Amino acid sequence: MRYAIALILAFSAATGGAQGTHVELRSSPLHIRIIADTIPPVLALNPFRAIEPGYKFRVRDSVIWVTGSVTDLDGVSSLQIGGKLVPNFHGGKFAAFVHLMWGENFVTIRALDKKHNARDTVLAVYRDPHADTTAPTVEITEPFKGRGIRLLQKTTMLRVGGTISDDNSIAAVYVNDHRVDSIAGGFWHYDLPTDSLKAISVKAVDSSGNVAFDSLILPSHAFALEPETVPIPVSGKFFALLIGVQRYRLPGIQDLKNPVRDAESLEEILNSQYTFDSENITVLKNPSRDKIMETFEKLHGVIKEEDNFLIFYAGHGYLDKEAHQGYWWPSDAHSTNPSHWISNADLRDQIKRIKAKHTLLICDACFSGSVFRTSRGGQMDNADIPTLEAYKRRSRTALTSGEEDVPDESVFTHYLIDILKTNEARHFRTISLYGALHDEVISNSPNRQSVEYGIIQEAEDMGGGDFVFIKRAAEPR
């Protein structure tokens, strides 16, 4: 038996514990079979300009810098790059300059272990005097990066998305070093685990290896909030004025198809799921200017200081660019005569006169973002105020479809209604509605329709307040 043990030790010493060496012993009589190492080294080539090996890219440079690492249990015998031996590399790491010819270059990196097993990797480079040297444009748009906006829902995964553009083709997009596979039509998205997520870093590389970056630092409380459990003491009522204008009496303004239906759909959601009683909801279908102003006057005499007031308008809008004044076009509007238009100044006056605790204007019309004057686009400082405190402070805010042309098939109201319908929070703040609406609209509108949220200037907003949608209590079974 001791002779067998000595023999095993001798073979072990002879093979040196080589990678892949297999010694097989059998008794009666003793048989020995040795399987030699046939496994090549592990060759890792660092991505050149963040592009994986094998991607064919274009450069103007006459020399490129190639780096990487080689490992093998038996030890590495030699390394060649472009047919030339790399004399020294320490700790398995290597670096070398490679000279390029004009046109197509295939740079072969070959690693050889001490058992003469080879591993090859090829880097394809096209040297072009007119190669692109301009980096692509990449931006994170989801989650929205507005000042003061935070994520209010606990989730296990976060959908990160954005836009990318380049005069030439895009080679790759990485989110926190993860390769993004979903890139289409200038948009990309990736789902990141929220556990220990503190920042989002995006890297985009074009076909010439030019790199662009964007990043977003998440606040420490980004995913720390549980659903609101503290009840809000609401003493007032919730009123709504919902206006849809799609039929125009005079020539020169094209009829629309959806505003009245949008107003009716919003009425149904507010009445069935939120604390808007039917007698406190007014729906105006294709009203004239006089009818709208008459209704504001009526509500002025009904709505009290402890009440909440929601105004919704869907229809045509107009922007006087010289005066930076936006207008609603009621059903009796004339395209060249402003006498029957309703200006942003008219709206501010009516909102100031109606002494509700919270007034929220939701507007899905062209150029509706002009109501903000100089404050818009999510620049709210009330995101870190708890819902109870935000409800205590008087607010005059607006949520609009932006300061641009809005198509008749606007996705703004579609997703507004869908988010309100599917919301499960007992108290749903408008700033949370805005965050969800912004992401849906910008991701799903063909013209990248925008969403804006801010304080209506000169309307007596107290600062830090927010309109809160309150869900109706579930019916007992």
C-alpha cells in the first residue's frame, strides 16, 4: 500500500497539480491514466473606448492602446498582440500600443499557456480620416430629475429610461455598468433593483467609440416612504369644474374629437373613486366664453375657504408669443378676434377670487404651460413635506401638457385618467401624480409631449402646499 501512495505522490509532483490533469488509479492490477491539460488561458480584453471586443468601430487615431488580463492555472507562456510579442506583463495584466493602417485592421490578441493551449481574441478597427469624433447625446428622463422631486413608492425594481441620439449609429448603452438591450426610436430603458440603489449612471457609446455620460443622484429617502397612514382632517368639500370644448361655431378653428369625452371620463373617476360628490362636479360641454365665466362666478359664491377646487380644461389653446400670454378658445372663439378668448390672466383672476384652500388647474391644451410665467416644469419645493403638512398649506398649482402644440389624440389626459384610476394610495398628492404622469407621457407620446407642474404665479399660493386627491373608503361587503 505504501508503494501505491508513493507512486501517487510522485505523479502528483510530476504533473505539478496542472490545470486539467487527471490521474486515475485502479487496483488489481494497478492502472494509471493521465489526461493532459487542454484548457486554454482566460483572456479578458478591456473594452476599447467602452466597446466590447468584436465590435467593428472607426477611429482617426494612428495608434490605439490595448489593455487586458490573462490567467491560467499552469501559467502563461506568452502573449502576442498584432503578431508582436508583449515582453512583460505583471499579475496577468497587459498593456500595449498598436499601430493602425488606413482602412480595415484586425488586431489579434493571442495568449499561450505552458501546455501550448492558445486563446485568441480579435479587435476590429477601421482607421478613417473622416471618422466621427463627436460624442452622442444621452439623457435620463425616467425617473424625472426635477428639483425637489423624489420617488414616493416602495418598489423592488426601478424603471430607468431616457433618450439617445447620434449622427451615426449607437454601439451600446450601459446603466450602472449593465448593458441595455432595449433601445428603439431614440429611447432606451432598463430595470434596476432598488435595493441599495443610490445613484444612476448612464454611459452611451457610438460606433466610433465616442462616449457620453449622464447621471442622477437619488436622495437617501428615495425608496423609504411607506404609504400614508395618518388620516388627513378634511372639513371642506371637493369641487370640480370640467370643461371640454371640441365643437367650434365659427370657421377658422378645426373641431376636435376627444375633449368632451375626456371631461366625462374624468367626472366618472372623481365621483366613483375620490371624494368628489356628483352635486359638486360641473361639466361644461362646448361652452361659450360667457358660460365659462358665468360658472366661475357661480362657484365663487359656493366654494368656501376650507374647500378644494379642481379645474380641468381640454380644447384648443393659443399663445401670443410677443406678450407670452396663453389663451383658451371656447366654442364661440374666433381665430383672429380675441374678444371671446379666455386668457391666463382671466384664469388667475378667477382663481384668486375663489377662496378655496387648494386650487388645482389641469389643462390639456396647446401652450397651456404659459400659465406658469417663470415657474414651471416640476420646480416644486414641497416634495419633502409630508402629505399632512402639504395639505395644511394653501396652494394654487397647475398641471399642464406643456408649452407646445398638443395633438387631438393627446396622451396627457389618457394617462391622467389611467393613473387616477389605478392609484391605490389613500392620499394621492398632485406632485406624485405629476411624477407618474410625466414618465408615462414622455415615454409614450410620438412627439415627446411634455408635462409641467408648478405654482400659478400671482394667485396667492402660500408655498409648500399641494392638492391631495383622497380616495373614497371601500364599500363594506
